[in-house]
Amino acid sequence: MNVEVRPLAEITQQAIEILYRELGVVETVRFLSQFTPGYGNYTEERESLFEGLTLDQALAAMKKTGGPGSA
């Protein structure tokens, strides 16, 4: 049994075309974005952003801006 091994880039292109045809642009982008690893170093950014901030202060800021738990 001979199986043609196609380049991954070719398979990826075909998959994106199928997704686009079946789901449309917006839903295709939403689907693909879940596999994007992002960038930067969240641990370093978090430490920098929240340095010296207590949990009570963070919760108060979230409530003030309408963040999670503000209801």
C-alpha cells in the first residue's frame, strides 16, 4: 500500500479553505485563534502589573470597572 505523504503546509492550506467555505471568515478565525499560543511572558507581566497589589485591592478594582464578580 502506497500512501502519498503531502507537506503539512499543503494540508493546512486545504483545511483552512474547507473551514472558510463551511464556516465563513469570522468563525474560521475564531476557531483557529484557539490554537495560537500568544506571545510574551505572562508570569513576568503579571508580577509587574500586580506588584504590591493586595487581593482586596484587585477585587475592588474589578468591581469598579465591571470586571468578573462585579455584579
